[in-house]
Amino acid sequence: MKLGKVEFCHFLQILALFLCLSGMNQAELSRSRSKPYFQSGRTRTKRSWVWNQFFVLEEYMGTDPLYVGKLHSDVDKGDGSIKYILSGEGASSIFIIDENTGDIHATKRLDREEQAYYTLRAQALDRLTNKPVEPESEFVIKIQDINDNEPKFLDGPYTAGVPEMSPVGTSVVQVTATDADDPTYGNSARVVYSILQGQPYFSVEPKTGVIKTALPNMDREAKDQYLLVIQAKDMVGQNGGLSGTTSVTVTLTDVNDNPPRFPRRSYQYNVPESLPVASVVARIKAADADVGPNAEMEYKIVDGDGLGVFKISVDKDTQEGIITIQKELDFEAKTSYTLRIEAANMHVDPRFLSLGPFSDMTTVKIIVEDVDEPPVFSSHLYSMVVSEAAKVGTIIGTVAAHDPDASNSPVRYSIDRNTDLERYFNIDANTGVITTAKSLDRETNAVHNITVLAMESQNPAQIGRGYVAITILDINDNAPEFAMEYETTVCENAQPGQVIQKISAIDRDDPPNGHQFYFSLTAEAANNHNFTLQDNKDNTATILTRRNGFRRQEQSVFYLPIFIVDSGSPSLSSTNTLTIRVCDCDADGIAQTCNAEAYILPAGLSTGALIAILACVLTLLVLVLLIVTMRRRKKEPLIFDEERDIRENIVRYDDEGGGEEDTEAFDMAALRNLNIIRDTKTRRDVTPEIQFLSRPTFKSIPDNVIFREFIWERLKEADVDPCAPPYDSLQTYAFEGNGSVAESLSSLDSISSNSDQNYDYLSDWGPRFKRLADMYGTGPDCLYS
């Protein structure tokens, strides 16, 4: 017979009550073994006051307190003289006791998962004396479990992976559900697992929760992910049990079970012949359904006529085969290439070798396209030689270039003038013959590196470049000369045959066998009695004295012409003059002074006297300059004429100024009263202070005294300033002050009683002047009418 949840709970309550009664009966059966309890006034020989535990069902949902059990003492006769007391865990708050009957009830809903048992103490007291009649006894109220908690997957949801193509029964992952119910009582915590979603691909072990594959040869390339729903049910999976679920996401990981395959059996690409070396010609890729390392592959050219011209490498990111050029392409030499290319997996799984070879082949045909190429020179670098004595128009050599295209267009030549700025050379535009255009000098430039341009006649944009190195051959066109500028001296006390100078020569030419110079004195100097020359035959010569007793006062400098001849063919010669100075030397022959001044000056005239004479002459020149300057100043006119004054700082203002803010026209700080009359012409040699004695007085009021004095002080300072020319005191003052010579022109005072002006005629001028007549008329009714 199947029981419902409610019926099952009632069954458990009856069972618990039966067990409690059995415990009480056992307690009474043990009374004969209990120790007597001695109480003052009387003695007992036996008792049944021993308690072990009570049982109570959890999750009681009734409205009345749940009966737990009953405490009873043999002393209790049922007359109410005994009082029962309960203490310990949950006493009074959860568990209450009827102190008269000893009945225990639970007042709250109990949850075994929160607390499985409670430890309490019971005591029986005499109601009158409040003294214990039984010893205090400890007992346990155990919470009886019911199936009120469903299994839970605390670690869910789960994710797992399993290799594709795994055999049936391959373990994927283990799931675990926990049940909070009591595992030691009944089947409330006994869980079994089942799969609700994920068949027929996966299965789960009912007791362990281990998920396994259920189908063979699951292919990741067909489906790479599965979602499983796993259920855990308590009560060993029986009806009425509680259940919980979780999800498991299973991903199939890749294995190398797919060989690479080219989508096409052949490819064709067109490339221009002008494509530079290392350029990419094409990209090909073999399809592989695998991913990651299982899809890595390598490419190689296994056959074809382009093995040395092309190479193939792999792009690590895209797994493409990249075909590049190793040598320059030439349409005229070869128009197409054929390559046999193999693609193979790098990591092969032996388990899947039966699926076929993990490589594939394809054919790549490369068509070379013709492009209009620039002319090509027969040699990359031409080396030519020419003598520096070559005449203008001499042929040096010939360059040749041709159009490599099939059209073989004619070529025209020219020289890149950026490499021949001086225009030493010309080239025939049609033949490529290079000739000299100027005289050449090896000593200026021994090698000329020029660039020759070859241009197609049909397409001038196509230009080839050739390089020519022209070496200038040396000829003997430079005479020898002194190697340096010699400073030769001879002592006054020199002896005959004494060496005074060793000389050498240089030559700018570069003879192949080296220089050989010959030294001698010129015919004019060969018979001189002062010096002689000795050729050392090693490109040097020695100058020696022929006599003694050289004197500076007689001759301080000797000029010795030396004739030098080189060994060129034809040989060249030059005459170089050696300057020899006579000097006063010490005992060791070291020159002290070579100055002949002491012998040139007259006798008795010292250096100090010469300086004094020069100082006197300089003083006379200064005096003459001062006299000339003073005479020029006297000729200047004493009267300053404004018409002759052409100074640039005299500015004439004919416009109405901009007021106080207009500071560009004049300085507002320097004010001058226009009533002051000054002479326009002043004497340059007369002090301006005398003129203030006749300055006329003017009308002023006390309020303007400060301004008037200010203006006078400025005038005085300018007139008596000895550092400034007289014209610097000419200033313009625009101050409008009091003391006008014309008095006030205003008619505002005419309405006063002492005015002698009569304006009665205004009333006769008509209505337009009525207002003025009313203001200035003398009639009795005209004032403020």
C-alpha cells in the first residue's frame, strides 16, 4: 500500500510515541536496579526516576503545542503535592512542562537541520517545602527527521570537456548533490542520479554521478557542445522523494582527425616581370576542419620548373602557404612556371591514420607578364682612362644599352649633369660615344664618376642608368717648387763653407717612377761671392756660405735664385728665390736680432728721441683741427631763422587735436599760455632770462596761479638749459586758461541789470526769435515769460 506524505508523517508520529512508551516501560523495569534516594525525614529503597531521551518529529505544522512526553515520579500520588521543573536548552522558550502532570510540549516548529537534539534537566520538588523529592535527571529530546530537504548541487552548474571521437564509456565529469536530511535515518538523504537532457550522447551513473559518453565517434566538426541536465532525487528515487537539478556543459575538444585538403586541384596566377625579389606572388591554403595545433601544416614545393625561382613558407596565423620570388623574372627569357606544392599536417595522430594520408597536393601555374622595362646597359660599371693633355673632343670610350623588351625600341643617351656639373664630358645621343668637352686637369680631379642615362625613344619615361668611372692620366705639366716657405738666416760672423739652409722641392704631378729633382743656382747667381749650392742627389740641396764677415749695416737681406728641374718627359723647371737675412748671433750661432734699424737711423738719434718727435707732430695736428672747427662755428648765423630750419623734429599741426588722450601730437604735460607773447627769433649767444623783464602782464584769477607758475617754470628750465640747443625750448602749450585779452565773449551776463546792451530789437524779428526776446528783452513782461 502506497502512503502519502501526510500519512507517512502520521505513521512516524505513532512510531515515535510507541518508542517513548517502550522507553518508559524499560525505565520502570529498571527501578529495582536504581539506587535509593535518601531524603531528610524518610528513606526510599527504590525509584524509577531515570530518563534517557524523547523523540519529536520536526516541521510539525499543527496549531496546538506538540506533545513530546511525560515526566513522572513514583513519589507523585496524583494529589498535586509534587511539582515538576524543566531546565536546559530550549526550556520555557521551546519546551514547556505542566508542573502538575509533568507533560512536556513543544511550542515552536522544530527543524532538525538547524538543531538535531536538545539537552534538558528535569526535577521533581515538593510543592510545600520546595525541596527535591527526586535527584535532578538529564535527558535528551531528539528531533525526528522527515524528508523536507531536496538534494542540491553546490558546485553547479558544471563545465567539462571530452575529446571528440572518444569511445563509449569515457568519463567526462562527476557531479555531486548533497541532502541536508539525516543520512542515518531512513532514505531521506539517499540520492540517486539520472539524466533528464543529453541522451543519447551521454549517460550518468545513478549512485556516483559520473557522466560518461554514450555514443561512439562524436565529431566536433559536426557538433562541438552539448548541454546536459542532471537530476538528483532522494528516497532512493522512489515516489514522494524530493529532487534537484543542475546543468552540465560538455565541449568536445579537437583531435587531428581531418587531413588537409586543397579546395582546388590547380591554381593560376599572373605576375609582372618587374616584381622585385622577395615579393609575394600568391597565397594558397589547404582546408583543415581541425583547429589549433591539429590544423598546423607545412608547405613545400616538391616538383616543377620553378624550384630555384620561387619558394613557399607558411603564415603561422592563417596557416596559408605564401609563394615569394627568389630571383628576378624575365618575360623575354621565360613566360611561365609550374609548381607542385604539398601541404601536410605537422602533428599527426596515429589513431586516425586509417582515415587517409594527412597531406594533399596541388598545382600552381605562374604566368609572367611582360612590362615595358627601361633600357639595360651591357655593363653595370664602365671604366675609362684619358690623358689630362687630351684635346677637347677626344673620344674616351663608348657605352651601350638596349631595350630588353620584345619591341627593342631605339635608345638615346645623355649624361646626368648632376654628376658632371662642370660639363667636362659629352656623349653622342645615338652612339653612346663619350668625348671630352673641356680641358682636364688631373691635379684638380683625378677621377670623374658620371652617370649616363639611356632613354627609350618610344617611351621617354623608361630610363636606364649606367655608371662610368673616368680616370685622368697624369702628364708632366707642373714645374717643381719649394716644399715650403723657408726663413733662412746667416750670422754676421759666419765662416766660409758653413751650412745655413737645407731645401727640398715638391711637384703636383704624379710620375709613375717617383720624383727626381735637380738643384742649381741660376746663371746670374752662379758666380756670386756670398753663397753656393750643393745638390745632395736625394731631392734635397744644401746652401753654404762662401765668405765670412757679413754686416747688416752694409746689406741685411740677400736674395738667392735657385733653379729646380724635375725628371719628367719633357722635364719642367722653375726658379725659386731663397731670402737670406743677416742676423746678429750669439756665441752658439743662434740668431738674436735681424733688425737693421740701428744702422739706418742717424748717429746720435735714439729711439726715445724719435718717439718725442712723433708726439710733437701729433700735437700740432690736433691744434690745427681745433682751429678749423672754431672758424667754421663762427660763420654760422647768430639769428635763428625758421625758414632755414630743416630739422625733422619740428612738426606742424593743422588739425584739431583729440583732446587729453591725444598724446601723439604733443606732450600735454608741457603747457603754454597762448597770451604770452614771445619773440619768434632768439639769439643763440644771448641768455633768454633777460627777455622775461619785458614780459607783459595778463589778467588771471587766483585759481589759475598754479598753472601759470607751472608754465613759467617749464619755460625757464628750457631757456636756461645749457645742455640743450636753443630750439629745444620751443614748445606748444594748449592750455585754455583765464586772462583772455578779448575778455569773455559769452552773452550770459547780458541779463544783469548793469548790462549796457539793448536787445529789444529781437522782438521785431518775428516769432522765431520770440524766445531770445523774452530772455534778453528789457520789457516788464519779458523776463521769464
